[in-house]
Amino acid sequence: PSLLRSLRSAASHLSRRGYATEPVPERKVAVLGAAGGIGQPLSLLMKLNPLVSSLSLYDIAGTPGVAADVSHINTRSEVVGYQGEEELGKALEGADVVIIPAGVPRKPGMTRDDLFNINAGIVKSLCTAIAKYCPHALVNMISNPVNSTVPIAAEVFKKAGTYDEKRLFGVTTLDVVRAKTFYAGKANVPVAGVNVPVVGGHAGITILPLFSQATPKANLDDDIIKALTKRTQDGGTEVVEAKAGKGSATLSMAYAGALFADACLKGLNGVPDVVECSFVQSTVTELPFFASKVIELPPLHTFQILRLSILWPV
Ligand code: NAD
Ligand code: LMR
């Protein structure tokens, strides 16, 4: 009887999530910068996601090869590669979620702000196309400096008359992933059950892991908390230095980007209680944008606008 109970409970859980009794909705995901260091493994991970029905891989070069390669994987989504600006519109048309890892990465000695001049222009042109071809898509901004590229995207969308602050997300999931990993190591707990909210922004001291709210609780000394905080804030630089001129985090970022996109797809599909930290337009401080916990409340209809409420962490 206890096995039966477990099976019943699993079935009801799945049907609440829309997997068992309802068909999984069609969802198009576009990756912009798909041939890059993040773009390639991220495209692979999105191909493995059963919530994706159409996977659109765009870059200025190299996407036919990446798309051909990924398309041979026997999972649900149809994969199409688009190359060059003249194909950007087709890549974006009908997209529900657009993930943007396009742009240059750091080299040792650089800050994320040093990427501003090049990446601002790239993000501006991509967001101009998003406003035109898929104005209702959820935008997951990975390109750095996230603290600036998200406000740039907001301005582009405002100018185009398509801005909806509940659809624009700076991806700070890698900060959360790092904080969880480092905390689990010091607290000596299984990492799979760890949660650590990370608020603020995505650069140096603006990255604020809230280890005081980490679960499961561990009585870590202040100097350990300080060291964990610093390691999380410097996590990007740790990878940039280790790669010694060959770029910044790509594999862990692809993992983090895939987690965040999956949360967006679940939110769109009406799965309740999806909570992630993200850099979003905010009123929780005097800053116009701030990363904090964002909860995706299920829409009344599948395609209705997502309602997000930003929760100041307690
Ligand atoms: P990369 O150079 O390996 O790849 C970038 C890709 O973007 C390339 O394939 C390039 O052709 C493409 N690209 C350039 N201009 C484009 C355009 N106009 N349209 C479409 N694609 C274009 O770099 P990467 O390592 O993949 O990093 C990409 C960005 O992600 C960088 O800005 C990096 O700083 C950022 N990043 C952010 C996080 C985060 O936590 N948010 C983590 C790691 C990296
Ligand atoms: C990261 O946190 O790894 C990214 O923002 C890349 C970088 O430049 O540090």
C-alpha cells in the first residue's frame, strides 16, 4: 500500500505539472550566440530539455555546423541553425524564450565593464530584432556586463514600445550555482539539497550571496562566511584566470543558463512555485535593477503574460 501511495502521489504531482495527462505545450527557444563557448553547450542542454519543441540556433557564423550536430540527438525538439543578420528574424519569429550569450568574454586583467563597448552594441541590435520579431518572448540576458546589458535591453524595448519588465531577466544563476557548490563544500552537506539566495548584481561586490539564509543551516564561522562570499564574488575571475586568456566560464554558465531557461519554460507552462534569483527591474532598493528572488506565478491561460512578484528575501 505504501508503494501504491507513492505512485499515486507521483502521478498527481506529474499531472499537476502538466506532464502526465496534458500534452506538453509547443515551445520555441532561440539561442543568440549559439556557436560560442557558452552557446554550444547551452544549445546541447536545451536540446535535452523535453519542454522545448523548437530550438533555434543563431550566430553571426558557425551555426549550420552546431545545428547539424545537435539535431542528430534523438530528443523532442526540431533544431534549425540560422547564420548572419539576414536570418535573425526567422530565428526569432515565434520564440517563447530567447537566451542571449552573444558577445565577447573577459581576458585576465579585465573587468566585466571592459566588455561594455562591444557588447552594448551587440545586445542593442539583438534586442531591436527581438522587439520586432518576438516582442512577447521571455529574454534571458547572459552577455556581460549583465548589470548594464539588462538596462540597455530595457531601453531598446521601451523605445520600440514593447517593454514588459516581467519578461526581461539578467541571468545570475551562475552566482547561485557557485554559492551552492562552495557552501556545500564548507558546510559538508550534500550539494543537491542546498539553497543559497544571491541578490544584488553580477559583478564583484555587487554579487551578494546571502549565506545567512542558506539551507540546510550550518554554523559556519564568520571568517568562513567571509571567504565563501569573496569566492562567490570572484568566481568569474577565478575561471578567467584559470583559462589564462582562453575566455571565461562557459560550461558552468551553460548549465546555469539551461537551469534558468527551464524555469522560464516551467513558468510559461503554468508550473506553480518556480522561484529563481534574477537581475530584474526592481523597487526593493533605490536601484532600478536588482537581483533578488523572483517567483513565477502560474498564468490563467498558458500564453497569458507571466506575473512575477519580486520578493525581498527574508
Ligand atoms: P564566445 O566568444 O565564446 O562566444 C560568443 C559568441 O557570440 C560567438 O560565437 C560570436 O560569434 C557570437 N556573437 C558575436 N556577435 C554576435 C551577434 N551580433 N549576434 C549573435 N552572435 C554574436 O564568448 P562566451 O564565452 O560564450 O561568452 C559570451 C558572453 O557571456 C560574454 O559577454 C561573457 O562575458 C558572458 N558571460 C556571462 C555569464 C553570466 O553569468 N551572466 C557567465 C559567463 C559568461
Ligand atoms: C562569470 O561570472 O563567470 C561571468 O560573468 C564571466 C566573467 O567575466 O566573469
